[in-house]
Amino acid sequence: MAVPYELTGRHQQKARTRRALVDATRELMAQGITPTVEQAAAVSGISRTTAYRYFPNQRLLLVAAHPETEQVSLLPDSPPDDPAARLDLVMRAFTRLTLEWEPQLRASLRLSLEPGAGQPVLRGGRAIGWIEDALAPLRRTHPELDVRNLAVAIRSATGIESLVWLVDIAGLTREQAVRTMTRSARALLDAALAAHAAGPIPPGDGAHGGI
């Protein structure tokens, strides 16, 4: 198995060089450019030959520029106990991060959709965990509710994929898109709580007609 170039000898210097290339890539992406290895090298002041040792192709460079965060929660200190209030706080922070990282996230989304791309770049995201954290009180108050499944449903209506559709296809402004995603998240929570309060549907009720 080949050892990445930056892991061989002079680790600190190579880590700085790699970081400079990644930072340059993110800077270019923030300007609406999907940079090549040569462009990242030029902006960072690193030779093309050296840059290609770290990133042999554009895909590897763009994957490295995918946003990373160690945050395990988007909630503030001493958050409220109400799941709806907690979800609103998380969605506010999550949509802010989505807008802040939009160029990099769009590039990662494109890479994930390429034929033969393998594991999607976006799969490593933390958003579902953040949403589960917001909904955590439901595990105590509504133990029969599948919190994980609800978090996945909310994530499916939010994030970069939804932002791209709402802005590029539906023609909303980013501010309108954020409001729509936030309302969708809240609506899914409200629907789950309403369904839980209503209890199981008796056999035969509402089972005929429709699709």
C-alpha cells in the first residue's frame, strides 16, 4: 500500500505545505472557482511539481478541501429542554455553516455524483448527529419515537442538497431557502409528535385509496 507523500519524512514541513494548498483551494472556491492543482499551487506559492506530490489530481485536492469540524453539538451551553427550541437553535447554526461552506460543499456534492466516485464525499458529515442531539429529550419523553429516523428525515430536507435545489431550481434567495429548510425541519418534528400523540392507526383505517 502506497504511503501518502506528506507522511514520509519532515512531517511538520509537509503538513504546512499540504495545509497551504488546501487553504488556497478553499480560497479559490469561495470566489466561485473550482481550482485545478496548478491553480492551487500558484495561489499558495508552491511549485506545481511539489503540489502534484501531495495531490496527484484535482479530485483528491477538492476532497481534501471538504469542510471538517470537530463539533459534536451545535447547541449552546445550557440549552433548553424543549426539542422544538433545541431544533431551531441547531438549524440556525447548521444553515449558517451550510452557507459559510457552500462553495466547498457544492464541490463535494459534485464529486459524490460523479460516475465511479465510490463512497460519497458528503457521507462523513456530522449533521444527523447534530440533529439527534437537538432531539435527545424525546428519547425520555417519547421513548417509542424513532429519534434516529426522525433526524435522518430532517437532514433529508436540509443541508447543501436542499440548498442547491431551492436556490438553483426553485429560484429562491439564500435567505428564503434557509427559512424554508428551517420550516421543513420544524414541520417534520411537529408531524412526528402529532402522529405519536394520535397513537397507532387501527387496521383498515385510512388504508384504502391513494398512493
